[in-house]
Amino acid sequence: MGQGHGHGGAAAQSASSRYLSRLILALAIGAGFMVLEFVIGIATSSLALISDAAHMLTDVIGIGMALAAILVGRRASSKASRTFGLYRAEVLAALGNAVLLFGVAGYVIIEAVSRIGDPPEVPGLPVLLAAAAGLLANLVSFVLLRSGAKESLNVRGAYLEVLADLIGSFGVLLSGAVTLLFGWVYADMIVGVAIGLFVLPRTYTLARRALRILFQHAPERVDVTEIGAELERLPGVVDVHDLHVWTLTSGMEVASAHLAIRQDAEISRVLAAAQRLLVEDYRIEHATLQVEPMHATGRCTELNW
């Protein structure tokens, strides 16, 4: 029997690690403007501004967790007992971000309902200026994290929070303008609720993707049945079993499989062909493959999960 591992150099680091400096910069920007919005929001009783500041708080916490997860993942790989490092910490951080966003959205909606009968007087100009500053800050963070969100679930969690805040800051800007120009007291409350409702479906998607990884489902882009069929069509292969495909963290897909081969097949050629198929057709660079003769598959049947 032969065993092999396929992996490329890029697999040595997670997708999140490549955006470490951008995450740090986004964290600094978010923290500064979060404090500004909280101070002005509390001073003016602006629910929309407090809502936006709360979303910025989740940005700061979420990006902080993302950074911590990356650093923990890097350090953990040096310990022999942690065979896959602690890269799942990045996925847990993304799930934590989703929980935070659900909490903030719920708070804003409940607080808005409690204000229906007696909306407070909210001065428009301070809200308008704070929202403009927040909009600029979120726009910078949005640009910093946009490319990383396509590669890393962890970075995507931070990116979605920034996106929600970007929309939120625009909404607060609008509510401040309406309040300043027309004195309509419900504008601030309506915008606060709108921000909360906007973020909920995006938060659900983030949570669902994180849970898929934690439950070790196959990546959504991968058809496991198709992979098994492709491997079985390789020259010399007569059966494929114990095929598993899962995601360790964003950008790090992993597979394992047993390939039963004909007696006259050359193990090294079968192994190389299988590794090439997984890398080139499915972008799975880390695969543990066991190549075995047909008569040795009985034990695999007994232990099949």
C-alpha cells in the first residue's frame, strides 16, 4: 500500500494571514471613529448614531478576534500535538462576529420600538458631522478588506461588518440631514431600525458558512460524488472509498481517500495522477491518499464512517 500527501506552498498559510496588516489598519480606524460616534450619539440621544457606533464596536471586536485567530493559528502550527494547528480559531472568530451582529441588530430594533410613543429631540448638525466622519472611516476600511473577503471567511466577517457600517453611516447621514432640514423626529429612529434589519440576512449567511466548516461539511463549490467518480476513472483505479473533503479554514481545503487499484497498476503513477487531479481541477492542495490493492479493502469496509 502507498500513501501520499499533496500540497502546495500557498497552503502553508491561511488566506486570512495575507491580510494581517490591512486588518490592523482597519482596526485602528474603526476604534477611533467608534469612540467619536458613541460620544456624540450619547450626547445627542441619537439612536441612529448609537446604532452605527455599536456596529463599529462589533467591527473593532470582530477585527480584533480575527487578528487574534490569525496569530493563534500561526503559533499553534509549531506544536506536534496540534496536527492541524489552530486554524479553526479563525472560523470561530467569524461565528463570534455573527453572534455580535445579531445581538446589536436586536438591541436597536427593541430600543426603537420603545421610543415610538415618545421620540427624543435629536439635533441634526452634530449627527450629520459625526455620520460624515464615520462614512469616510468605513469607506477606507471597506477598500482595505474587500479583496480579502473573497478569500477568507475570517476577513469576510470583518468586511461584512464594515459594509453594514458603511450603509449605516450613509443612513445616519441621511437622518441627520432630514432632522436638520425638516425637524422630523422619527427619521433617526427609522434609520436605526433600517440599519438593524439590513445586517440580519448577511449575518445569517456568515453564520451558516462558519457552521458548515465547523461541522466539516464539504466546501459548497465541491461535488464530492463527482470527485469520487473522477478519481475512479484514473488509469489503474478500480474503486474509491473513504472519501472525505472538508475545509480547515478559508482557503485551506483538505481531502482524504482510499484508492483501490489493479494488481498490475503502478502505485506512484496512480498517486501522482490523483494528486494532480485534486490540485488542478478542484484546488485541493492538501490531500492524504492511500493506494491499496483490491484484496486489502475489507478492513476499510468494516471501519467505513
